[in-house]
Amino acid sequence: MSTIVVIGAGQAGSSLAAGLRKLGHEGPVILIGEEPVLPYQRPPLSKKYLLGEMELERLYLRPESFYAENDIALRLGARVEAIDPAAQTLALGGETLRFDQLALTTGSVPRRLPASIGGRLEGVHEVRGLADVDAMAPEFTEGAHVLIVGGGYIGLEAAAVAASKGLKVTLVEMAERILQRVAAPETSDYFRDLHRRHGVEILEGTGLERLTGETRVTGAVLSNGRELAVDFAVVGVGIQPSTALAEAAGLEIENGIRVDAFGRTSHPAIWAAGDCASFPHGGARLRLESVPNAIDMAECVAGNMLGAGEPYVPKPWFWSDQYDVKLQIAGLNTGYDRVVTRRAAGEGPVSFWYFAGERLLAVDAMNDPRAYMVGKRLIEGGMTADPAQVADPGADLRALLKAAAR
């Protein structure tokens, strides 16, 4: 029987292995993960888990019994040293495993600060895996001063947790504004104001010159010459696809592991899905860093490994929790030329709708699940919305769907 090996036991890897069994694959399925714990969900790590509101067991994607019941062989705490595509084997801790098909779901890794500016000092933390968060959690003590480096969603979520736990928080962002790479100025303004209301000091257009300290971080020198005394630092300066294993095996790399529309790499027996994979989309190539993409793409690839022949069509959506605000994002805002604001009276829900000409591209909805759901249905259906109706708080959002469907 055909043996399928999955390297990477995160959201994509777990979903792909489960998808193979659900679709009827009867041969061996081996799921390999470097971390010594069951596959778990990552988004709560920088939110509820760090806040102490979620226990470890609740992070697990599936109980251990699921893998046994579905005859999925878990190889946890195991690192694949090399892949030999020609022989269709991989080296794993002195052992050689043969595969008929291989799926790479290796995810992504955080960008680290260079050692030359203090990035390897004790007390400098990245937010990616369970071990990272477990290591930093004891630092979050009331009154401590934390420096957050990076004003993307990871940095802002860490800042929200720290402020909620009574820490003094300083966040530095080298770009002109927080969220500049991923959101419109309107969304940046919303979250800047939210954090400042919670006491977070946000310094935009300000880089980190260096961290100071002998063996442990004790301070920071900023690009504007300002010096800070800090107790620890959290670095959230982005992530990059984990491609080293694939690259060493000679697979094509293009902003991630390059796959075709079906998830197949440049080797016919090797596939990839999730954060690590870039796929064709709209005449270009796209790589998405999100849980929904990891699940959907993994399930699609599982089917294609078994002969389904279905191209992957992404339906992008994302979310972030900060304080009592839930941000939900539908679509991709790349190429927008205007943003329409829909705001309830007072401090109620607000949403920002991205348009390119008359075409609706994306929606950022803050505590506004209805705007998010309507926007998502419009975008996924290839429909648009009347900007004037969007901007009118008295207009029924459901009418947008009816009008667009006509």
C-alpha cells in the first residue's frame, strides 16, 4: 500500500493527515513534527494562552486518541535531516524512511533580531511556538517594562496582553505607521488609538538601534537616540516560510515552496501546503499566512494526493483579538484605491471596506460580525457593493447582498 509521509505537525499537517483518512486512504500515514507535543493551534498562544485564560489541553487540535483511532503514526520531537527526492526517502534521527508521496507542511519561522544588536540576549523573545510563549510567560509581571519590536498583528497582540496584565508597554515600529504592510491607514488609526487608550506607548517611524545588557537585556537604544530601560523584549518583525529542507532537496523555491495549482512541487511525488507554500493566483503567485489557508489548502492537497485533480482556490480570511476588540478580515486588500468607512454611532462597531474602482476587495471589521460576514459572502461570490450604501449606517447590510445578487 502507498505510504504517505507528512513533515510538519502544525495546523496544515494535522489537517492533511486527517484529510487523507477521511478521503479513504488506507496505506500508512506518518505525521512528523519537531515539537514534542501534539499538534496544536497557534493563534491563542499570543492571546488567551499567554493571558492564562486557556490551558494547554485546549490548544490541541485533536486528542491523542484521534491519531491512534485513525491509524496516523505520530513522530513527535523528531527532526527530518534531509530528503532524497530521487530515492523517495528521508533521514530521520539515524533512520531512513521511504515514502510513495510526501507532503511538506513545514509552516513558517519568525524573523529574529541580529545577534550584533542584542538579538540573542536573555529576555529577548519571539512569538511562534508553544515553547516560546512558555518561556516568556513568567516575564509578564505587573509593573515590568516590556519593549515590543514590530507593529504588526503579533506585536500588537503581545502589547494588548502586556497592557492587560498591568505592564508598562513601549512598542516601536520602523515604518511610518503600525500595520502599514497589511492594512489601510484607517485600520492603523483605529488600533493606534485603541492601544494608546490602554496606556501603550507607540513610537512609529522609529527603529531599534540596539538592545543593551551583558547577558540579559536591560535596555534599548532607539533610532531617534532615545534610551529606554526595559525588563524584557518581545520581537514581532514578521515570519518567513520554512523552506530550508525543501531547498536542500532541490525543490523550486519562490517566496516559499513553489507549487502548482494542485499543491504539487517541482517533484511529482512531493506536495506542500500552508504557510510554507506559494501557489498560482490571479496571474501571480500568492503565499498566505493564516489558519484558514492552512486548513483549506491542506484538505485540497490531501484530495489531490489521492487523485482528485482539484485546483486550490483560496478564500482568504483572518482575525486578531486585542483587548475587547475582535478584528475580522475578509479578502485581500492588495491593489485598493479607496477605503469606505461604515461606523455605528458612538463607540460601536466599525468596518473599513477596500475597493479597487468599483470592485470590492476586502473588509476589516472591528466588533462587527455582520459586516464581516456580508463582505465575505460578497467577495467569495465575486460580487461588489454600492459604496454609498456601505457608508450609510442606516442601510441594511443584507440589502447589499440582495442588490449584488441581482
